[in-house]
Amino acid sequence: MTGLKSRLVSAAYALGWAAVCRLPASWAAAIFRLVADVAWRRQGPAVRTLEGNLRRVLGPDATGAELRALSREAMRSYARYWLEVFRLPVMPRADLVRRTEENGEVELVLQTLASGRGVVIPLPHTGNWDQAAVWMLDRGAGSFTTVMERLEPASLYERFLAFRRNLGMEVLPATGGPSPFGVLAQRLRAGKLVVLLCDRDVTGNGIEVEFFGERALMMGGPAALAVQTGAALMPGMMWFEGDHWGVRIHPEIPVPAEGDRWQKAAAMTQQVARVFEQEIREHAADWHMLQKVFVADLDPERLAAARARAKARLRERGELNGAFTPPEAAPGPAGAGAARGPADARGPADARGPADARGPGSGGPAGGASPAGGGGGGPS
């Protein structure tokens, strides 16, 4: 960012936290809905990318009108996320918990943590990540740890860091400190909770999976952490339910009995992708993915260059052997059988929280995302 632009961005977020929480809720909602509709009508690059992603969800038989209607709802959902981010500091915590409709294995997460075993929850960019954090903490998780990319300008990063820490999260910087992967592994071995958004690769070292019938890149860190530490890998989902919020926790994905650690992590990441498919189909309008996920949308030259760099690193460590299938040579969709398919196609900084946490001595990812959902210029 230029100096002027970075100052304007920082000032805009400061104004959001200072002013939006003071507006009547109905006024604020109307303003954010209007902004979402204007952005949708302009159909800029972020909205076009969103529609490209949603077309995969709807399938090839969807009409243009159906796609445009869904993308409009998705932009309104995305705007609601930001509205709630700015209002969370003044929203009663008891109300945030009361209005959360929980589904699935929530009690099992709490029982697993109470037994002393760590839990890692991979999430897609859906619903309201920050509200779900408040709910989970108040449900009895005790604490949880995540990762956040450093933002520019630094004042914006510090503001978001303070916001999340005030909600009760332990937030690790993706860079400029100890290895996030190592710290996350320590927390899991201590029986703690780790939460990482992972439906988009932000490191250039993502695992290729089959996703809505195509190849896509996802962060493999949650699975890698589960393989290394023995923590339970339990995918989650968040969505908006009227003026309430919905949360679902899925059963544990077990570590495969065969394969090396990266093959196991790849197979588990593919299973996470299957869970995300199911959930996103049910709540497509709440998937805030305004950045590129699918391999077909990525720049081929950058993708090939990133894969070549990853192969070179593996060869240097002696890991490129008969057990490793380079993703570009793997038959069919990669993920469950092919190991890791890095891609250097990052797009603008994601906006929603967890980011890059490199794997143990491998350059492998540990999970990533950002505070506002799939992109569109928000901090991550």
C-alpha cells in the first residue's frame, strides 16, 4: 500500500469501530446492505471472483439469473459479517450465545478437551468467525488459539489484534515471531483448542483437493497438526440463521493407518473438503469467498513455478521419492492420494483471521484465513 492509502484504510477501520457501534442497529444494517448492493451492481473483480466460485456450487445447469441472485445474497451476507465485527464490542455476550443455534458434535468437542486431548477445528470462510469464537469460549472451551497475518499498515494489524484478543482469543502472528506451527502443536499437546480457516490457500503450499468436481487448493495445516500431535480433527461450519447464527461441528476425521505424514494429511484434507462441500451447498449465500480457490482460475505460470519450487525443496530434503506423487502428474483430482500441490496464487490479503502457519521443517501450511471472509480487502 502507498502511505496515503494505508492511512485511509486504517482510518476507515477505526471509524467503523468508533461509529458503527453507536448507530441504531437498523440504520447500520441498512447502510451496510446498501453498500453491499452497490458493490454487487458494479460487479468489480471481487464480485466476479465470488460468482466464479458460486457457479461451482450451483453446478453447470444454473442460470445466470440464479447465479446473480445468489451472489447478491452472498454480498449482503458478507456485509453483515463486517457490520457485526464493528458492533461486537457492544453486543452483550450472553445475547451472542443465546442466539447461536448449535448442531452436531459440540458436546463431544468439550468432552474431548476436558479429557486432556487437543482439538483442531478447520473452518470455511462462512458466517461470522468472530461471533462463533465468543460462543465457543462461553460454551466452555476455556481458550483457543489461531493465527493472523500481519496487516499493513501496522496500526490496522494492532487494532485487529486487540479486537480479537479482547474477545478472548490467543492470536499468533503468522510472521515475525516463533513458528506458528510449533506453538499450535504445543497448545494441542496441552489439550487446548486450535481453530483455523483453511478453505483457501494463502501460503503457496496448499494441498490440492477435489472440491465441487474440480481441483482446488486448501490449507493442509489443520490435518498436519492432527497427524503430528494426535489431536482430534473435527471440521466446523458457521452460517447466518435469520437474526441468529448457526454452528455445526462434524465428527472427528481419523488419521489414516497407511502413508507418510504428508499423504495422511492430504487424505484428511480431502475429507475436510468433502465436509465443506456439503455445508456450503446448504448455506451457499454465507460462503464469503471473494478470492480464487480453484486451480483452473489460477495463473498457470505462477502455479507451475510454485510447484517447481516445492519439488526442489522436497528433493533437497530427500522427500521426493516413490511415495510422493507430484501434483501435476497425479491422475485425476489431487488431495487424497497426491501429496501436496503448492500454488503461488494468493490474491489480495484475505480478511478473516488465521493465516500461514508453516509445518514442521517442511514448509507445509498449518491453516489459514482471515477475519472477514474470503477477501475483498479486509484484514486477515
